[in-house]
Amino acid sequence: MISRRQFIKYLSYSFIVTKLNPVLADNKKIIKYNIIAKKSKFSFYKNFYANLLLYNNLNPGPQLNANVGDILKIEFTNNLDEPTSIHWHGIKNINKMDGVPYLTQDPIQPGETFSYEFPVNHSGTYWYHAHFESWQQVARGLYGPLIIKDKIDDNFDDDIVILADDWRLNKNYQIDEKSFGSLRDWSHAGRIGNWFTINGEKSPEYKISKNGLTRLRFINASNARVLKFRSSLNNNKIIAVDGMIVKPFREETFTVGPGQRIDLLVDTVDISKVDYFEISNKNPLKAFSLNVKKTNTKNKKSTKINFSPNYNLPKLNKAKTINIHMQGGAMGNLTKAKIDGVEKDFRSLAMEDKKLWAFNKEIGNYEKLLTSVKKNDVVILNVWNDTRWPHSMHLHGHHFFVNSKEFTNYNNYLLRDTYLIQPNEKSKLIFLADNPGKWLFHCHMLEHAASGMVNYIKVT
């Protein structure tokens, strides 16, 4: 455990409230949750019940809510038959609370309880998910939304999480167990599913206020599918990316890679219904609908909301550059790589070790060091995706600036924690290393991470 002094230094606000009964600790409010992971039954279709792994028997897991400056305290019990852990995706966390097995904590064994406790100092849309064998535990349902609010959220009449997933089911609407560990999946795009849900449902409908402002929080919890959305509106107003407020911009369609989040603002003046579609395939899927209530409310103007980002690109004159050459996968150019210091050809890596991806010709894992940097160093990850596949690259414990190529109408730096880098793309991920610890950097196509596309960065 961290010391009391170490914990307090992460707090930047002096008054916190408790989710259950108010409990004050050093004038700090604590938000408490109990989460249990266990085997659960869930019906995707009619009377067919699939065997899932869920938090609190819910699909998705319970929505965790807090305000900026609160302390989250989660008592987590593992009632599975296998070890697990929880990662708090996008949270600038205390390292020992980050949830990476073997790197920041021991795996939580069956029957054990672990207490996660950390401050939340940034508002936005985040999520939590299993980080032990995440390629199969997340695919079975171990995830949920984590929403941190601040004063800007007082402007919205409705606030709806849109947590999307792409399940692979068999003909009996059960999880397709036989395909777990498929080398074809691991060497190609990852585990792509065949059953699309929003908040665990097919094409749900949500009621929202007339003449009001609605915040939609999109989260892609898929193992590997890159989701693309459009709506019946002429355009979609984006107000936040990976939890970070942006100067609003409009897109006809928008993409959400695995692990990424996009927040939209919907103004319901002069509309009665909005339909959203997932269009990554040839045949668009009805994702969900917004039905506008007939009750009239006083019209709010989104132009009065201050969406000004409060962050700036750090100075780069003394930045430390780390080159990351990503190789591997099907139809790739990785002929050989080192694993645990031993060089092997690509076929041997695939058949003997089930490893298919590499950074700088080295196969990674949770305990593989990429580089060490000093606290408050400005770091440039000079990333080259020299593969035939996109990769959703996620950095734990920090957000990074990237001159994003993901949007049509935005061509400037964004602050993200997960970036979808396209085949043969070269991008610079720039961050201030102000959070000490060992922080994972990996592909959030979970099969890619499991088969080598993962390292950690040490900040001292």
C-alpha cells in the first residue's frame, strides 16, 4: 500500500462527498462502491441465456459516478474461478491502483477482496475493465462506465452513456468459446464479433428533453472492432475526446476505436427523434434512438457553455524522443524478433509462443520495459505503425498530445489516452511524464496486446 503522505499529495481539492453514507476523512468526501465479479447468466436474445462474467450481475457493469476532486473507494471481490484485476481506463491514477497484474499489483485470486482507492482530479468519460487475460475476460463482459463530472455538466438536461460492444456469439446466442485464442484473430484485426449492443441491448431507445441539451458519452468496449457512427442529424457536435473537453467541432461521421471515448452534444430544438447507426460494415446497424419528450422546457443555448480546453502543448526543445517501430501480424514484414532475450523467426514465435507483434523487434509483455524517463520530462513517442492493421494505442497514467488524423474537420493537436493509428502511419504522441510509476503502453486490440504489442514506461 502507498503511504498516507503519498496518497494525499495526489489530491488537489479539499472537500469530498461520500456515495453511500457521508464519511469525512481529513475533510475529504469519499465515494464508495462495492463490486463483485462473478459468473452470470444474460439473455442476448429471447429465452437464450449466455454464460458471461459480469460485475454485480450487470451488463454492462454498474455505472460509477463521482465529481472532480472526489476520492473513489471500490471494494472489489473476485468470485470468479480465475484471477483478475481492474484497470481504470483513462484515469490519471496512483500507480499501485492502476490494476495491471504483475506490474502494479498481484493478480486478485478467486475469493479475494482488494480495495482500490484513488482521487479523481479530471472530469470526463472513462471506463473500467478487467486487465488479467483481458482478451477473454473483457470479451465475456467484465467492464463498466466511469463518469467524473464537474460544473460544466450542470448545463445538460440529459446525460447518457452509450457503451458499445461487439460480441462474438454462436448459433445458440452463447459466447463463442471455441474461437478464443484463434491465431487468425490474433494475427489479423483481433476478435471481431457478430452481435452489436449498446449498454447490453440491441437498438435501445432513450427519452430526452425537448428544447434541451443532451450529452452522449460513447465508449467502445469491443475487443478489437473499430466502430464508426453516423446519425439522422446532418452532423454531430463533438465536445470531448477521451474525457478531455475540446473546442466543439462537427463531423458527419465519427470513429471510436477500442478503448476510446467520444462525447457529443445534442440540441433538441426542432427535432422529435434522432437515430444513430453503426456503419463500419457494408450494412449499417441501427445502434440506438433518442426520442424527444413532448414536455416543453426553456430552451438552453449551447453557445453559453465554456468548452475551452485548459491544457497546452508542452515545450519540446528539451523533449526526450523514444522511437517505436511497430511490426508483426498477418501480411507483415516481421521476419524475426527477440522474446525473453532469445531471437526467433516469425513462424516459431507464432507456433511455439503465440507471439505475433513487436516493438522495435522485441516481443513485449506486462513486465517488459520500453524506456525510463525522469519525472516532468517531456516525452515524444515517435510511433511508426509498420503493419497492415490499425492499432488503438493506449498509455496508462497519462494523456498525450497527438496531431490526430482521425477526424475530417479537426486537424490540430488533441489530448488523448488512446489513439487509433492507421497502417503505415507515423505519429508523435507527446506527454509530460509527471506521474511517477510503471505505466503500460499497449495496443487496445486486446489480442494484439496479448501476443506481444505491449511494454511499460517507467517514470522516476
